[in-house]
Amino acid sequence: MHYDIVIVGGGAGGLELAARLGRKLGRRAGKERVLLVDRSSFHIWKPSLHEVAAGTLDTHQEGLSYSILGRANHFSFMLGELGALDPVAKRLTLKPILGEAAKVLVPERSVTFTWGVLAIGSGSNLFNTPGAEQAHLLERTEDAEAFHTRLLAAFMKASFSAEKIMSVAIVGGGATGVELSAELIEAHHELLDSLAAEQRFRLDIAIVEAAPRILGGLPEKISNQATVALERKGVRVRTNARVLAVHPDRLETSQGDVPADLIVWAAGVKAAPTNADYGLEINRTNQFVVNDRLETSVPDIWALGDCAACPWIGKDGVEGRIVPARAQAAHQQASYLTKALIARLGQRRIETPYVYKDFGSLVSLGDNKGVGSLMGGLGGPNFFVEGLIAKWAYISLHLAHHRAIMGTSKTMVLALARLLQQRVAGRLKLH
């Protein structure tokens, strides 16, 4: 099978790129010109995985089918995981799809292309910590759902225990760790409302961060506000605490042990080591090295999102820094590559480089709370918002992603339907 453009990875950037290109290019000779490949059959916006983990977001309601999106946006979808890539021959091979007892359901397949885009994301950096593989990760929807299953079991165990206490330790005080802690508090409050008095239990959450403060990549004011808000919710924030080892029932840190019934690893970002097998230049964290046009070391192969090490140029950039792994970066890169690839189809090359624009950061702290900074000329270089305004701004980012792949009218209908569903069925998923 041959396609004009093949995009591997249906995350925020990859899916938006496929949808934009599909709508603009349409079909040729009765066949879609763009192919999207992903190892899952439905899409969940990665920044919302902490809500899936806590059970405050249902994947069956939130998940968007790639096949349906492809039909609506004129791109083809193929289920599969990248097994091999020959960038010179412009051929990729997908691993076999296995069923029960490792039975092969779909054999290995190969696809050729004229232009290829890698948007395969990244994972967690365990920093060679002993026992870290025992901790839960939140890299994929399957990870979040697995944690939620364990969470419900731990909730039940605590509600019938003599101690009536459940503890969660979160390694990493970045956005994922902070938002997960706040969402777990919300889920616990929702659960208590449905339990008899004798079954109610206390939830102890600890965030363990090796740096001097949480949210280290964001302005100090955001970090301070988030710390105060979390501590008011009962979350223990331990900074300057390096994790030495992970045990089944506790974290061993430089400041002593932290007991935990559940442990989540949300520290560090590192791309897959298999990226070294694809014949492209990578950096020390296995990201594909790209230039200021998102081009890899091999012609006609691009990379975007978390898997790409893209130079941060422009007035906001710092020499030697790369574009941060954020959803807004993937969104901007998808817009840029749409123009670049359409130009290539017309035998042209756009001359302007990709320039990352930092529009600030928003962190959800549950309920109607949130903190963040909005940049890009909004009230100065660092316009600070908090509370309900920040919360609604955070929600708007999710809706903007949906609008890019579904259109405005469908996004509004979907948002209304989910709001009504929460009103009827409640916010917490208990199954």
C-alpha cells in the first residue's frame, strides 16, 4: 500500500495534522491521500489522562474513534504499532496484532509513502531508579484505566479496613503529578458522598519532588499558588526529596520513607529507546533531532510533538534550548506542517521556519480552581489568572483541540452532551 503522506501517532499533534491535511487534500483516484497510524483505535487527549486515572472522565464517553474521524476528515486510519522504519526506502513496517494467547490476529504489514511524519510521543524517565517499574505510569489510556481499576479496589479495601486510611504517593511535581493529586481529592469527595458513615475513610496524598519546588518549569508564582492550594486540600508536598528506590508499599527517599498503597511515577520525560532503530539522528533522551522546519536527518521525514527535539528560536527562545513537550507545541507544529506538506505536494518549500509561541501554562486544581499564566501580549509578558477564570481557560484548551479535529458545531454538541451526562450520572466513574 502506498500513500502520499503517512503520519505515525494519533496524539494531539498527529491527529490534528491528519485532520487538517485530509480536509484540504481530499481524495485522489478514489483513495484517501493521508494515512494515520496508531496503536489504539480511539483518541484521548493526553493532558486529560489524570482525569481518566481518577475516574472523573469516562473514556467510553470521551474517546473519539479514529476511523470515524478519518471518514469525516478524509484521511485513512490503520491500527498498528510501528515496528521498523526504512527512511531511505520510505517504508514502514507495523507489528503483528496479537489476540488471546499471543495468537496473531493481523500479520505484519508494510506501507510505503512519499512523505512521512513521526508523532509517536514520549514516555516517562525512570532515571534507573531501583523498583521504579512497580509504579503506575500515565503514558497511555490503558495506563490510566489500569490505575483506575487499582484505585477502585484500594478505595473498597480502605472503606472496610479498621484503619480507614488510604495513601497515594506521586513521584514528580510537574503538571501531571499536581493535577492528578487534585483530581484524586475530587474523586474521593465524590465517593464519600455515596458511602455510609461507617465506610468513610481518609485519603492521604503525597507529592515527592526532587527539585526545590513543584511545577519547576513554570513561573514561581504559579508554583507557590499551586503549593498553597494543594496543602489546603490536604496534599503533602515534599520538595528536595529524591526518590532512591520504589518498594511495593512505600517510596524510599532522601528525606525518609513515604508509605503508599498506590504509587504513580509522573517524573521526567524520555522518548522510546527504539527510536534509535529507525535510521534517524536522536539526542540523549531518544528524541528525533529536527531542524527549524521540523525536518529529521533524512529528507522527506518530519517529526513533531514530544518525540521531536526542535530548536526554540525567536525572542522567547534561549540558545541551546528545545521546544518543551507541551500540547500547545504539538498544536502549533501541526499547523506549521500542514502548510509545509501542502507546499511539498506543489513542488514548493516554505521558507519560514517554525517558531514556537509560548502562550503560557494552565494547571487544573480540581473543582473551580486553577492557576496559570497567559502570555502572548495578554496583559503583559506574564499575565496571571487563577480560580474560575483559569479553570475555564484550561477547559477551553481541550475544546480547542476538539474543534481542530471535529469542527465548531460538533464540538459544541459534544461538550453539551457530556455536561448533561455528568448532571445525570454524576462526575465519578465507579465501574
